[in-house]
Amino acid sequence: QDCAARGIGRITRGSAADSLLCYCLGISNVCPIRLELYFKRFLNRDRMALQKLPDIDIDFAHDRKDDVVRLLLDKYGPEHAAIVGGFSTFQARAAVGDVAKVLGVAESEIHQLTKHLPWTDARHAADAVALSRECAHTAWQEEPLRTALLMAGRLDGFPRYAKMHPCGVVLSRDPIRDLAPTFISQKGWPTTHFDMDAVEAVGLIKLDILAQGGLAVLRDTQTALKSQGLAVDLHALETGGAGGTETSPRTVPVEPWSDAAVWEMTASGNARGVHHIESPAMTSLACMAGVRDIDRLVAIVSVIRPGAANGLKKAQFSRRAQGLEPVVYPHESLAPVLRSTFGVVAYEEHILQICEAFAGLPPGRADVLRRALVKQDVAKIAEIRAEFITAAHARHHAEALIAEVWNLVAGFQGYAFCRAHSTAYAVEAYQGAYLKCYHPAEFMAGVLTNGKGFYSPLVY
């Protein structure tokens, strides 16, 4: 409400959009029931037992992020709100430079060495210099630089200076200083000495106040149109209404996000300038998949990520979406889970839902598997695999079927989006595509003004 009163637009990305309560309170802006979002990705008993409180990640226009942080700090006060802190640790360049200063090496000589020093951790500084052609002409084998290189390795990972997290803010019912030490940053903001993992461990609620250019483009386009006497209501696109500025205004409500001209522009690869879906990879995938509905747009936002796209899943998704390949489910229990993505594992939630629907694995353990797959933690994956097989046997599934479903789950490795995250971005992308379709001059002016697009200004 405070942001809305100040004209600061936002979207709630990440798993917080799975929560109906967040939607009812106006924290998130997509309905989890209508869009079939999965609450247990946001919160489950096993996660709470491990003191893993969920983050609430909110995007704001890039030029209003600091205003939002100040609003939070002013509203709750330094006793109950602070920026998440931490420490910058010694890496090779900083460690060598600081040790060399202590040993009396001139600044110019230090700079000649460190500017060519490869980016690596401090303990490998000496090896990196020895193997670097760029460092060959420096005096690194002479004293005291030789000693500096050897001593630098002992500083590896040690704190160098306190820093602020780029987007984390914590709130506390009790005075924050009772739970975490704080200091005042150069910006004048109270900041915890604890890092993001430590503030979570002591039970502080963390908000990620993030910035993006797409929201600023939507805002500036609407402002430009308003100055011409045209009021555009982008939220009406979700309720089945029209934005109000088409050449032939609609007389009756239709299905949400169903403007044929917008989908034609998107599916033909002409969404350049539209945040989230303008890159060559995204415009290509939109064409391949024939994106003409919101579920397909939500899906491609995640299918493009490494965790979903490995194993040529982009081609598989596109062929199935176009009706060129049959949709196959290894087991009937997976049909409700994978229906919206044509049988392709595309979202983080799919890991939890497949494990729960097929094997009856508790959501919390499936969530541990999801995180292990992201981090490619081989030992943890093997541990959960044994639990998965045992649980699946208890449901009397055949050995070959269990192996097939496990391979479907285990193939989803690397970074990916949860469906709630993809949904929030897809809805914003549709709004941007709507403005570009009907008001291209004002929209592209917004893209150029904010300078946050994927391409150079010349392309736009």
C-alpha cells in the first residue's frame, strides 16, 4: 500500500507467489489458484523444522529500489529493520596487494602485478602467477613480491571488510540488536554483521528488495500515454477486461491474457524490448513453441533455464506444444502434474510434485532433493534416491517404472525457475507485449529511456 501510494510498481517473484495469503494481502500479484501454483514449494513442515524460513522476493523499478529500502527502514525503525550484511573475503588480487603493501612494495609495482593476476582464490595466487603469461614480465620471483605471493595464500577466505547485501532487508519483532550485531553502512543504513545464512539461522525474516528495468518501462509508457489522455489499465488484462486502448475496444470481457494481436506478435518473434522474453533464445523459443496462451508463456520462461533445458527439452517442449509429438506420461499419477508443460519437467515444483504424486515422498524431503540437484550434491542425491525407491516400492510400482521416473527427476539438474517465479515474469511480459503491440512508439521510448534492454540502443 505504501508503495502504491507513491506510484512504485512491483511484482513478487519467486515462491512467495505460491501463497494465497500473500495474494490476498496484496504482496503478490498473481492468483495461485487460477494459475495452479504449488504452496509446498514456498513452505513445508520439513523446511520449517530446519529453520529454513522462506524469502519474499519483490521486484521494483530499478530507479525506485532505494526509495523502497528507505521506506522500510523509516517505517519499522533501526531497532526492527536492517540491511543484511556480511563480509567480503580475501581473493587472490586483494590478498597479494594487501600483503605486498605491508612488505613495503610500491603501489605502482603492486598494480603491475595484480592487474594481470588471474581471478582466483588466494590460496592459488602463487600458482596462478607462475602459469600466467601476462605476469611473466613482472618481478614476481623477486623479493618481497615472492614472499607476498606465498603469504597471500594464508589469507584465503578470511574477512576483508564488512559489506551490505545488494538486496536483502531483515525485519524483526524484537530489537534486531538482540539477535544480530549491527553497524551503520556508508549509506547511513543499519546493517547486520551476520550474512544471509546467519540471519536466517537466528530466525529473522528476510525480504529481497530487487530492481529491474521492465517495470520502469511499463510505468513510463503508461505515464506517456496518460499525458495524451489515454489511461491504460494493465491489471484489467488479468481479469478478462481490456487495457482500454485497442483500435476496436472490446465491449464484453473475454478470457484473461487472450489478445490475439499480442500473441501473434509474441509467437512470430517480434517481442524485442519486452522484458524477460526479448533475448534471441527467448524469441526463438516463442516461435518454436507457438506461444499463444499464458500457460505456454509461463512454461518457456522456465524451459529456457539450464535446469529445464538440458537434454534438448526445449525442442521436446516445442514439438509437443505444436502437436508434432505425442504427450507421454510415464505414469498416470504424473498427468495432473505435467499437463501444463506437455509432459516436460520444467519447474522446480515438478521435482516435489513428482516425488509426492508417484512415490509418496514427503514434500520436505523432495525439497531437499531439489536443492541437491541445483547444487549437484552427488551424496545428497544418492541419499534421497534410496528413499525415493523405497517409497515407490511401498506403492507397488514396477522396478523399470521407478527407474524411468527417477531418471525424469534426476535429469533436472542445474539452475531453474519455480513456476510461481515464471508466472510473475510471464504476466509482466504479457503486459509489456500488450503495450508494445498497441503503443510501440511510447513503449520503445520507455525502453530507450531506461537503458535496461538486452540489445544496444541502435537495435531499438
